[in-house]
Amino acid sequence: MKQEKLKKIVGHAVIKYIKYGTIIGIGSGSTVSYFIDALSTIKNKIKGTVSSSEESTIKLKKLNIPVLDLNKINTLSLYIDGADEINMNMQMIKGGGGALTREKILATVAKKFICIVDFSKIVKKLGTFPLPIEIIPMAKNYIIKEMKNLGGQPICRKNFITDNGNIIIDVHNLNIINPVFLENLINSLPGVVTAGLFTKRRADIVLISTKNGVKNISFKS
Ligand SMILES: O=C[C@H](O)[C@H](O)[C@H](O)COP(=O)(O)O
């Protein structure tokens, strides 16, 4: 089965996890785009959404799904998003679409985070997918140097400005032995808005789309 088909299946499968009358946090990317299509079929049953990117907001509004301001809501019970890589500890690399910072905010605020992926995103070790880092433009050369010192090959994403007006450095070939340590280290560098490592806020549930159906993995600490 083609990857797009698997993304579509999991994007629709997650609908049954939505409690009517609640506000849903919406991630970004192609898997989420299928999820938004499915969400539109129950749009009258939810209170609204908060969105992690301009791209998702445009799609939500086009489908007449209400988009609310995170600062004007009390609780966010559920956040649904894809990932570029996820390991068996439910730690992720995200930000292939550049929406990592707003995604991390919503994932952190939400009580529950459901990650929707096709099986190709499951990895033993994070880091085959280049690690995106959102940075303030002034810090570009400094962060490139720091990432080289860490053994990575940083590449500034061409012609790309984030929804927050910043730039993205994609770091290739990082040997990520301790994802928690690396997330903390990169996030502590001046000029870094956030690294696309999600280790403090992991997924609570992962729905994995496979050729044999959608598998559900729940996090147990
Ligand atoms: O910034 C983008 C997000 O982190 C996406 O969740 C991630 O890139 C996965 O996207 P897709 O579902 O298109 O593979």
C-alpha cells in the first residue's frame, strides 16, 4: 500500500478518539491534512480547534471548522499530530514542515497527545531524518558552528521562513545517543527557539498505519 494511502487511513482512524464538545489541538503536515478532512465530518460535534500552523489554519477555515486562540481557552484535552520519526520510547523528531515550535507548545499544553504516523516513521534510533531547529536569523552562523561541533552537518533550509518569522537549520547525520540530553543542550543555545526533538513531551498514544491495519501503542511509564 502506498504511503499516502496509509497516511489517509490513520488520519481518519484517529477521529474515534475525539470526545464530542471538546477543543482539539491540530498539528501540521500531510497526515494531519487527511485528519482535518475527516474532522470536517464531525465539525458540528466539537467546540473548536487550536492550530499549530498557518497551513493547517487555512485548511480548517476553508472547511468552516472554528479555529480558536490558545490564550483564550481554558483547557486543551487533546492534541493530534504526525511526526517525521518516532522511536519506541514515543520520542519524536518533528518539524519537517517547519511548524515545530507551535506544535511543541500545543503538545505540551494538551493533556493527551496522539501521534498519527505510517509505519515508515517508526525507528529504533532517532536521527536518520535531519533534525530541524528553529532559530532567530541573527544566530545562524553561531548555531551552524555549534551543530558542526556536535558532529552534525547543518544546512540552512532554503527560501523558508517559519510562521514565527524565523529560519530553520536542518542538521544531518547527528549521532543521537541521548535524545533528552540533546534536546536540552540545543534548546539552551542562545538564538534557538526550539529543536525538533520531542522528548520531554512525548506522545501518549501512537497510531501506526500498517498494511495490516492501524495499530495502537499507548505509553506506559
Ligand atoms: O512541521 C511539521 C510536522 O512536524 C509534521 O508533523 C511532520 O513533518 C510530519 O509530516 P507528514 O505527516 O507530512 O509526514
